[in-house]
Amino acid sequence: PAGGQSKEAKMKAATAKKGKKKKWSKGKARDLLNNAVLMDKDTEAKVRKDVPTFKLITTSIVSDRMKVNGSLARRIIRMLAAEGSIKPIVHSSQQLIYTRAIGEESDAEEEK
């Protein structure tokens, strides 16, 4: 071969690693939520006290603030709406949006 590398040298050069191999990040691990799936007496008392004071009440907000799962949050919203503690704004199949019942709440306190 005229002035070039031998076959062995070419193979060695082709198979040699060029620099360090890229290290892939492991990604950020999401911390798992430990939300309650059943309502106990403490949770019920906290819900009845706090949720009717929220300005905006949705499944995700109740779930996040009360540390309960989504299906329990929907049940809580349904329960409070039946009692009249909260009033509906939007009631679609995808999203339930409620707000505090201001007028009815003050009337109920005056009667007592």
C-alpha cells in the first residue's frame, strides 16, 4: 500500500472510542402523593370547616389541600353541595367548579 495505513491500523482507528460516552441523566423522580382514600372523623371535620371558605372549589383543589384522592374529593364536593354549603358555577362532565355560598351562609347564622 502506497503511503497509507495498514488494514490493522485502519480497523484499530475505526473501533477506538472517541472521547467519553455521554452519560444520560436519570430524570427527576416524582415524589408519590400519600393521599387518604377513606374519610375519617378528623378529615370530615376539617373538610366541613375549611372547604366552604374556599373561593374556588374544584376536585383538584380539594384533593391537594385536604390530602385526599380525587374520587373522595368529588364525593366531598357532592356532599357539601347537597347541604348547601357551596354552590355550583360550572357543572360539566369534565370539571366541577363550585364557590362558597355567601348569601345563604349569613342567613343561616342569623336564624340561629
